[in-house]
Amino acid sequence: MAISKAQQASADAYLERFMAGLKRRNEGQPEFHQAVHEVARDIVPFLEDKKVYKEARILQRMSEPDRVIMFRVCWTDDNNQVRVNRGYRVQFNNSIGAYKGGLRFHKSVNLSILKFLGFEQVFKNSLTTLPMGGGKGGSDFNPQGKSNGEVMRFCQSFMSELFRHIGPNTDVPAGDIGVGAREIGYLFGQYKRLQNEFTGTITGKGLGFGGSLIRTEATGYGCVYFAREMLGTRSDDVKGKNCVVSGSGNVAQYTAKKVQQLGGKVLTMSDSSGFIHDPDGINEEKLAWVMDLKNNRRGRISEYVDKFGGEFHEGKRPWSVPCDLAFPCATQNELDGDDAKVLVANGCQLVSEGANMPSTLDAVGVFIDSKILFGPAKAANAGGVAVSGLEQTQNAMRLSWSREQVDEQLLEIMKNIHSTCVEHGTEGDFINYVQGANVGGFIKVADAMLAYGVL
Ligand code: NDP
């Protein structure tokens, strides 16, 4: 995207005014400011010669959610104590399809975090080429340490309010941090009971009740497929590469698995208490043990070293471990500017974001300045929502596709997202995937909004 010096100066001034207004209207929401800023710094220069979007104030409209629903969630714990949490659904933008995006249950959940996630989701869903709008929701409920009964009662209470705001043609939630197979089962069961109908209103369902094959694997697999596409532009591959992965939840597990399948070596995994480093590599057997630890026994990653050796680094993140490829798959802002410098200095060639906004704005700047391959979340982790979209299609058609059929479509979608990023992000011999994803995701939604007039 080549613009003149005068246009750049005009864009800089516009961006400053735009961000000042956004911060004034959304006080105390730093994650939301950060997510919008990351997009706006690419979109504002793009708008310089696109008067039609600018005059219709599309960027301003896209950074204001269609609506925010907040509600009380009361439930009773195992000691018969009444507990009160807050539930949310941010319906951000349904210009190109029904709202679609996950539910997060974590003690840190607040409006700022859900608005950042909902905003990102709009662009991500647009990039998938499927007809999906963007939304996000969740609660400050912390599932850690809760019994199955407590989680069930919370999920049922949460859905007793949410059900009236969602539906297969309105808003289709899925999982996210703290919302896995168990929670989706409880949520969908309560939805089905209240509506007295069986529709694909939630994705990530169990295979026996409308779920899609490959949905569980999709975000992690997609993140590595995207990495492989990026490496392909430099005639390189995942095979033989040392890889650092953060997190040990759904996305991290299947990122690690696909890295293994493609011949890479996974050196690290982490959770909120620290990271483990296994110089011999986390092989198939060790990963299966981690998956059982995290998905069934709900233990801590530190237990890995008692079983397999290696080192546990308490309270630390894995970015100081020298690697070729890095996959941040835990949570937002887990990789800052200093971490990014260390990665680059140690020879890291590629970062593919499995988590949402894991890299701070400073870190993204370091990756782009050093011209390594950097796949931003809205492109690299779109595989999960893409297969959720395929789950909706299968539900609507009342049939199930095979593992191979879904995986093939996932791969095709990740390739298409990569091509869109290349189309809109190529600057000389460098591909700026952040710009490519932002501009590519923006155009489709913006054109739909223009078509609808002033809404
Ligand atoms: P999970 O709940 O399955 O796993 C989350 C992992 O991140 C756990 O290992 C958790 O550790 C760790 N973690 C959470 N918070 C922190 C923190 N503050 N510091 C360090 N580690 C932390 O979630 P997912 O794997 O589903 O999601 C991970 C990321 O991927 C999120 O950013 C999510 O938004 C994003 N994402 C997920 C998709 C999906 O399909 N699931 C789709 C697209 C994006 P602990 O066990 O200690 O809590």
C-alpha cells in the first residue's frame, strides 16, 4: 500500500483523532483500545484514497458494537452458598452473517477483553470467506477448582439468560478459554431444553449431538497450516524446526500435535503457573500425557517434569528458549516487546499466533521491523471459527462430513486466508501479514455496510 508523504501525514493526524475519540468513549478498556489501534493503523492509510468508506464513517461504525448484553448469573456452590457472577454477550457486527464467536469463562473477563475479542472476530470471520458476523461473550466465572456439578449449575444459569439473545440465524456461540467440551455440553443442553428445539446454535458440540469432526483440532491445526504457508513463501517448511509453544489448552495441544505430524520438534508448553522446557522434544506419547493431564485430570503443567524430566520455569514465559518457530497459544499480551527482541535475536524466523492478540503492539512492531514471518491471530487462528462455520453448515443440512472432508476444507480456507494476506499485505519483497489481514478482513464487511446505507 504505497501512499505519498502528504497522505501519510494526513493519515497520522486522522489516526490520532480517531483513537482519541475511541478512548474517550470507551474509558478504562485498554485491551479494546489496543485491538482497534492495531487495525486502525493499517486501515486509516488505506482509507486515504477511499473516500466512500471514509465519508460513510465505516471505521467508526465498525468499532462500535451493535449491542452489548450484560446480565447477572446466580448459582449455588457445593456448600450451598449462593454465588453471583456477571455474564456478557457482545454482538459486534452482523453485516455478513449471524454473530459468531466464542464464550470465555475466566476470572479476568471484563467488557474490555470481550470487546477486543468481538472486534477481532469480525475481521477474522470475514477472512474465512464464510458468511459469519462477529461476537464474543463469557463470564468472570473461574472454572478452575470447581466440581462438575458447580460448572453445570453455572452453565445452566448462564444459558437461562443468554438463550433469548441467540439462535441459529441470530448468534452462534462456541468455546474459548475455560469453555471446552464439558461446558459446551452443559450450555447446549440447557439451550435445547429452554427452546425445545434442536438447532446448531452452539458450535464445538460433542460428535454424538451435532458436533463436527476436526472442530477440536481446528484452531491449532489451522495455525500450523498457516505457518506452513508463510514458510512456503521462503521455500521453507516446518520439518526439522525447533518450535516453542505457549499454553497447554485446546489451541496449544493441537498446534503441538500438527507440528509433530509435520516433523517439527516441540520444546515447550506452559500454563498460567509457568512453562516446561524439554530439550528432547515433546513427542506424541508425552503430548498425549499432557492432554490427559489438562483435559481430564485438570492438573498443572509443572507435573510434566516429574514424569518426563526437563525443566519447569515457574512464573515465566517460554520466549527465551532459542527456536526457529514460535506459537503463542495461551492468552492476550503474553509476548511483549522485550520477548520479541529476544526471539528475533535467538534466530526465530516465524511467529504464528494461536491465541488472540498474544503479542503486544510493541512486539508486533519488532516482528515487522525485523521482517520475520509474522502471522497475526485474526488470520493464523481463524481455523477454529472456520470449522465452526462448517459445523453450522452440517447442522443445517442435517448430515456429518468425514474427518478428511473437513480437514481438506480447513486447509483450503487457511490457504485462502494466506492468499488474501499476500494480496493486501505485500510491500516489495516483504509480506506484512498484519496489514494484509486487516485490509482483507475490512473490505468485505465495509462493502456490506455501505450496501445497507446508514445503519
Ligand atoms: P484453554 O482454556 O483450553 O487453554 C488456555 C491455556 O492458556 C491454558 O494453558 C491456560 O493455563 C493458559 N492461560 C490462560 N490464561 C493465562 C495467563 N493469564 N497467563 C498464562 N497462561 C494462561 O483455551 P484455548 O486453548 O481455547 O484458548 C487459548 C487462546 O486461543 C485464547 O486466546 C483464545 O481466545 C484463542 N482462541 C481459541 C480458539 C478455540 O477454538 N479454542 C479459537 C481462536 C482463538 P491454565 O491451565 O493455568 O489456566
